[in-house]
Amino acid sequence: MLKTALLTSAALAMLGLAGTAHAGKVFLTGHDPDFHAQGQASGQHELTVALNFVTSGTYAGGTTKFLFVESELAPTSGHLIGENGLNAIGLTEGVNYDEVDAAGLAALPNFNGYSAIVVASDFGGMLTDAEIQELVARKTDIANFVNAGGGLAAFAECGVGNPACNSDLVNASTPLFGFVPITATSVNTVAPYTVTGYGASLGLTNADVSDCCTHNSFASSSGLNVVDYDQNGVPTTLAGDVQIGGTGFGVPEPAAWTLLLLGFGGLGARLRSARSTTARARA
């Protein structure tokens, strides 16, 4: 009876000490809501859903800012300043978010204090190769940020040679979403786009994702959930509560159960040893 009580007490103590492993919220899309939020209600709603997801609802409160990555260049033909999409939904720089270009991103020692990293599109918005390459250089820092509970949102990126993209801001060596472990392709997708059950749970509708077009797709979900598909079943938006690993995204194992199982194993070995010692003493 005493041994059983000891085992139960120790197990409960371990449950109290152990918590769930951290996971961050990731939202990747071939749509460019930072562009479409400037004049379209559907784009504004898609942008707010993305921000709400990756910041766990804090993006509009001004209590914890997110980091917005985009160049400071004047908009070129076919582009709009993505930051203006944030302003269109009522957000203010310095209050709700801080903006950095490639140089500003390189100067940041870490991402501590931010709720999420939000990356502008390089089709609709003014993200350039310089920012993308700096994000790639900070790939490990980004993974550590997400794995510690931070959020990450990234909008449409284009590949050179795709007729659906203006490639003046990128070049042939610019990797699509190269700062996360996922394979993205730049393709001409086919409207309309259809929100999955998971996408609907985030608050999106078919109208939100079908306001125009998309500029890249994803070859696989790599551990994320599909938010919407194009007419041919190609995933165009992915999201999830995940950890970033070297080969993809994964749902972290609850640490409490891991420690509990290890604890039971250790206590069991102790009890077996105690029984063995008692048996030898009696003999």
C-alpha cells in the first residue's frame, strides 16, 4: 500500500512539474492579403485572420507588437506597399508592429519581445530578395523563435519566369519561403479557391480566399494543415501549431507524458530492486 502511494504521489508531482512542449503558430499563403487589404473587404478579413492566428489574438491590442518585414523602397509597377494593408485594418507602426527591412532585420540580435514575425508578399507587397536572403540567414533564429512559442506569417512569394508574378523584386536565386523547411512552387493556379474545414475554423470563407488569385502553391503540407485549395486540389495556404525541425513541421510531444513515462519506469525499477533485496534478506 505504501509503495503504491509513493508511486502515485511521485507521478502526480511529475505532472505538476512538467508542462506541454512549446509550439508556435505558422501561417503560409500564396495569397497576398497585404495587397488586397488595400481596398477589398475580403483581403482585409484574410489579413486579420492571419494576424489573429499567429499572434494568438494580440495583434490589435498594442500590448505585444509583431515584427513586419518589408523593404523601404517606393512601390514599383504592379506592387503596393504591404505595410499600407496593415494600416487599412487600423494598425499603427510603433504601436501594433515594428517594421524592418533587410538591414534592420540583420541588426536585430533576436526576436524577443515580439508576438510574431510577419513577412510581406513580394508580388503584391514590396518584399525584395534582400529581405528574403536575410530571413534565410536567420533561419535558425526564426525556428528557435517559433519553437519557443512565437508566430510566423508569410505571404505570397513569386518565382522568376512565372507569368502570374512580377519578378522585379526577386531573382533566379531567390528561394521561395527559403526561411522555413517547406517546398513551395510558383505556379499558375486555377480559381476558385475552397477553404477546408480547418480554414473555416480559423474564420475564413471561400469569398475571403477567392478575391483574386494566388502566386505560389505548396508541393506538400510538410506537417501543416491545408487552409485552402485551388480548383485542382493544389494547397495554397497552410497553417498550424507546430515546431520547426530540419525537414519540416511537427506537433510537439507533450512533455508531461514523456516525463511521466520516464518517471514510472524509474520508480518501477526501484520497486523491483526493493522487492529483490527483501526476498534475499528473508532467504
